[in-house]
Amino acid sequence: MGRRLHAAESGANASTLPQPLPLWRRAGLAAACGIALFGALIHLLAPWLGAEWYAFLGAPAAAVESARVQGAYAFWSGIGIGGLMLLSAAYAWDVAQVRMRLPLTRAAVCTLTLLCTVRGGLIFPLLWRHGDKLTAFDITGSLVWLVAGLGFVCGMRRH
């Protein structure tokens, strides 16, 4: 039990078995996974860190006010966004072939690539039109998600 069969032992043709990803692709997926895990952590902790934390993260005024009065909107927003980021990390991990098999991997990776890349890339037109209104956090966050999107690109070819 627990022993992996080689291609010759399992009767499978070696060309039909998935080949390991090149190091640069695994590194890109590891970056996407790490970024998503960090994002999940800061969002999952938000309900316990209070309204100031929501404001720092750039949450809408309604979420900040909900956090101030300990309302459900802020709580479930932080938990929901954090959960989605955890799921993103799981898909990055899955595509890097760390022995998980999640459903709809191709669709998920394509969607995550699109969302992260667009979310990160939107900073460029915003800098052009409203550069004086953006904070360092806005710019850094966008560039980090652009890197995550490019990391997910590394896994698209496999699926």
C-alpha cells in the first residue's frame, strides 16, 4: 500500500503518463499559490482584526461600517473572499501535480488566470487616468495579483 507503480509495472505506456512540469512552470504556480494563500490569510483574519483592518485592505465603506458594528456583511465578506482565495491556492497546487485532483481543473485555471491577470493589469489604465488617487497599497496589490495571474498561465498548458 502506498507504493507507486512505474509505467512498466502498471501496464501504462510511459507516453500516456503525465510528465512533470518544468521547474519554471512549477515556480510560477508556487508563486500563484503563495500569493493566494497570503491573500486568504489576510481576508480570513479580517473579521477578528476589526474595522481598521478592513479599511486598510481597501474594503468598501459599507464593509468597514459593518465591521465597526460587528455586522454579518463584513464577517461573511472576509470569510467568503478568503475561502475563494484558498480554493485558488488549491487549484495552483493541483496543477503543479502535488497529488490532488480537483474537479474542473481546466476551467478553474483558465478562470483564475483571467481574473488575476485582469485584476492586476487594470492598474495600468488607472495609473494613467487617476494616478494621484491611488495608494501604494493599490499599486502593490495589483502588481502582486498580476504576478499571480502570470503564475496561473504557467499551468494552463498542462490542462
